[in-house]
Amino acid sequence: MPVEIYLNVAASGLLTGLVYGLMALGLSVIFGVVRVVNFAHGEMMTLAMYLTLLLFSALKLDPLVLLVPIAAVLFVFGYLLQAGLINPFINRPEHSQFMLLVAIGLILVNAQLIAFGPDAQGIRTAYSFDSYQLGPLIVDASKVYAAGAALVVAAALFAFFRFTLRGKSIRACADNYQGALVVGLNVKHLYALTFGIGAACVGAAGAMLMAVTDVTPTIGPSYTLLAFVIVITGGLGSMGGALLGGLLIGLTEALGGVLFTPSAKSMFAFGLLVLVLLFRPQGILGRKTA
Amino acid sequence: MSFDRRKFNQALAAAGVLSAVSPFASVRAQTKALKVGLLLPRSGIQAGIGQDCYRVVEITNPLLRELGLPALEIMSGDTESNVDVARSRAERLIGEGAQLLVGAFDSGQTTAIAQVAEQRGIPLVINIAAAPPITEQGYKFVFRNFPTAPMILGDAFANQLEVFAATGVSPKTAVFMHVNDTFGVAMQRGFTGVMKKFPAIPYKVVETIAYDPAARDLSVEVAKAKATGAEALILVSRLNDAILLTRELVKQRWTPKAVLSMGPGWYEDQYLKTLGKLADGPISFVPWYDPNKKLAQRLLAAQHKAYPDISLNTNHVYTFEALLVAADAFKRAGSAEPKALADAIRTTDIKNNVSPGPGILFNAKGQNDKLKDSAIQNRGGKLVTVAPKDAANAKPELPMKPYQQR
């Protein structure tokens, strides 16, 4: 098989992996601070994808423009979810949190089924069928834009946590819950803010994914699983790890598909996960917990 | 309110009239319309297809009346895309008075319904289900006016040869891509077996690529197919993946000489609507209708009037024909008695029908083995039938126009 095929497939896998990485970043941020595993993560992303579909149909705005209002809507949704529903479960056993979030996921899937039906729906932008040719390399234009936007959003998020007072407060909550309470931080508000930020990441990723793929209500759980694979590979709670995990999973699936059989490409992603769990259980960039 | 003797007498008289008339009315209703239990997956994973099949019900009775056939009383049963539910719904419909069953799109659900129909001695006319064993069980009450999977594949190869001869384009190599589910794998196995019976097929399959039915991205699959340099792409897919595959063909700048589909997806309304001019070119080999037959034209007109945005398709045609078989048998039997109905169906000989082939008639196993499939091509956002020649309304066009020049 010609070498350019591997290059093309690898480029496509890396670009898709960046968008997946942004989606997983939301999951990682939420877990890193609130210590709640969001089992409705993929379902929240399909919600963002349907919002993109609706706004695109109504306003004919590009998904890359729509990602800002969609991220804002998902931020509010995430904030209210944490403040109203999840906060009372913070000190309850993990299985209660698990059941709560699975229930939220199921409600979202069924509400979307009622509202939008079971068929796949997509949008067609001006560049939907465009590709760039660089020598032997043919790169999907939609994936280039989506990956670029993912990088910008991720960079903004890193900057927020590193340089803003609110970001530092959130990190303080993640590092030392008791300490944060002692210095007078409003931890419940910061938790809700964090969940909102994680949901906003998912919202942005969902808007960008609509430029690349179609949406059906039932794909949510598969995205939840994918986000888990990515964050566990990269390191649960590590923002850089989520992006790295996304890139690695995207690349592994793409090359596994072309080297072996495409129908088994997910198998290679899970194979990588098993290897990471065996040899570096905390994930590639994760920190060992005491 | 007072109830005097006069009112009592009036009420008694009214009750007498009602009781005298009711049995008569009941008998008259029984002989007036045949009660048909129509079993379809109208919810669950196959809901879209079940709803699509059901659309034809609205236009069937007026057409039957035009043909001088009795109208049918449709009793709807939702199988919920589930084999067990299909069985229990069939039982329930029979319990509620259904005198004949029609259904049920899916082979698994139809198999379950066929068992119930045979046990209860109620005729079942299958609208759509391709698994061969259904009519290989020696059932006396089960009839199928739909091709079996080997018939579909055999006709696909025969029609391909006709298309290649008509266009002068004979691809030498092909990639076979199929969805990796029960249907896709069964078709892949059948494809390999049936192809051997057609030594004149010009192409050699250089690569077989199975892909996940829930795939979000098919770029790897298309890249792998493109790398073979094959001249034709043969597909067994469904709607969503057909759209994904076409997008990737365009983005990866690969237009094979021929895109040949042996399953759904590539000719469906949503495919044509979503992809616009990029949808043009693929040829699908499917159970279809003969556009030259008079009844097909009438059905087409009635369908267009009732649903202007939905094209007549396999689901409508074969559900309509199953109801046509029921009405025709009821008229000839002159009774709704199940055995008389089954005997009448067995001797069906409808020449004025919709599907390609000599008409509707059943062999000793209850299978219409004279049915023919068609090759249909997407052209200008519409579908034209390009083979077999006697059931065609256009000539095939190959090679496909490159996607980048549209």
C-alpha cells in the first residue's frame, strides 16, 4: 500500500483526535475538580450537536461561529445541573452519583429521540466537501477547521485556569477541598462553575463535530465511552492528558483500521487503553494518587 | 327524571329494533370488508421503515375499488422492531378478529409471525422479508411476494451484466464494502457464493472491507478502498453510512467508474436530498417496481398525490402488493374463512401488478419465484430504472461523472 495512504489516514486521525480531545477535556476538568464522573457526557454533546443543527437551520451561521453561543448555553446547562442536582450528591456514595448521571443521560437520549426522531441529521457548510491537497496529502477541510478551533478553545481554557483568579480558585478547590473552605472560597459555586466549564467544552466540541459528522440521539453513549477511553489513557484529571489521549486514540483508530481491518478499529483504541492501565495506571500524564 | 309507562314502552321498542338489527349488521360487516392484521415495526429501531410501509395503506383502498376489488379493513399491529413483540401482536390481532395477516418487513419478526399464522391457521402474506427459510418450512398458510436473498443477488449480477453491456464499461477490479451487521455479513457471504454462478462478471474483487454499522467516520475505510485503485465500488450499506461514504469519496477525490449498491441507502429520498448533485451516478440493485406497468403508474400517481415529497419505493410497492393479494383472494374465495382464503391465495394469478416480472403467482412453497429485481440509477435527483430492459425507463450511464466536475 502506498505510503501516502498512511500519511493521509494519520493526518485525518490526528485532526479528529483533537476534537475528541476537547470533548474529553470537559470530562477531565469536571472530574479533576468536582470528583464526579460525568456519565452523561456524550449525551450532553449530542444535545450540543442538535442545538447546532437547529441554529444552523434557523440562522445559517457556520458551526465555528455557533460554537460560542452553544458553549454558553451548555455552560448554563452544566452550571444549573451541578448547582441544582449534582451538588446534593457530592458527599453521597459513588454509586448514587453514577445512577444520577446515567439517569440524566437516559433522559437526554429519550428527549432527543422524541424531539428529533431516530434518523441521522447533518448540516452542509460551504466547505463540507472541500479538501486541501499538499503534495500527496489530502486533508479534509472541515476537520482542519474543527481541529484548529479545538486548539484555540483548549488554549483559552489552559489560560483561564493558569492566569485568572477564578481559575486559580477552582484549582485550589481541586487541590485541597478543606483548605479552600478555610480560606473562604464558595466551593459549591466553584463546583457549579467547573461543571459549567466542562459542559461548555462539550458544547464547543459538539458544535465543531457537526461540521464533521452527523448526529443521532443514540450516539451519545458511544461518545461517553470514547471520552472515558481518552481521559483514562491521557490521565484522569489532567487537561494536557485529555488532549494527548484524544490525539493518541484518533491516531491509533486510524492506523489500526488501515493496517488491519476498519471494522475492528475501536479494538485498537481499547488495546491501547489496556496497555496504559497495565503499565501506567494513572494515565500517560496523570498524577499518582496517594 | 321520571320514567313513565310510555317512555318504558318506547325504550323497549328501541331495544328490540337494535337487537334485531345488530346481528345482521355484524354479519354484513364481516362480508363487507376483510379484516387484515397489518404487522409492521412502527416503533423501535426500524420505526422509519415501518412507518414508510404504512404510508401505502392510505392509498390502497381507493386503488382496490378502482380495480373492482373489495376494500380491506386494516387492523394495525406494531411489532416494535422486536421478534417477541411481533409474535404476541400477531396472536392479539388474531384474537381481535383479524382474518388474514400481512407483514412484517424484517425476516426475524416475519419468521415469528409465520409460526403463529401456521399454528392458528390464518393466512400470512409477507410484504418484505428475504430470509429463504421462511418459505422452506412446508407451511400451508404462509405466502411471500418478495424475492429471497439468493434471488436478489442473482438478479443483481444479471442486471450488472446488462448494464455493463449497455454502457460498454466493464470494470476489471472492484472493492466490496459492507456494513458489519447480520444483513451485511449475510449479503457478503451470499455475494461470494452467487458470483461464482456468473462467470461473465468482468471484475475481480481485490479487497473486502467490513465497517462498523455505528461508524462516526469512514475516512479510513474509503482511504483503504481508494488505495487498491479499483475501478468499481460494490456496497451493502444503509442510509447513514451511504451518506458518510459519499462524503468521503468526494473529500478524498476518488470517483470509481461505477458505484454499485446491493442494499438500501443509495437510492433513498434522504440520500438524494442530503447530497444533491453529488448523489447522482450510483446504481442500486433492488426489488423495485416496473415503471411501464399500468398499475405501477397508478400507484405512483396516488402516492405522489398523497405524499408529494416521498418517492415510491420498495416499502410501498411490496406492502401494496401484499394487500392486493389479500383483496384478490377475498374476492375469489367469496368468504373470509381462513382455509378458503389460503386456497384462493395459492391459486393467485395477478397479471396487473406493480413489481417487475410476469405477475404475482405462488409456487408450491408459497413463494413468488417469478419476481424480478431492478437496477435503478440516481439521475438529476430522481431515480430511473435502467435494467432489466423490459422493466426499464432509461438507459444506464457509466462511467460516473467525477465528483469534482459537478
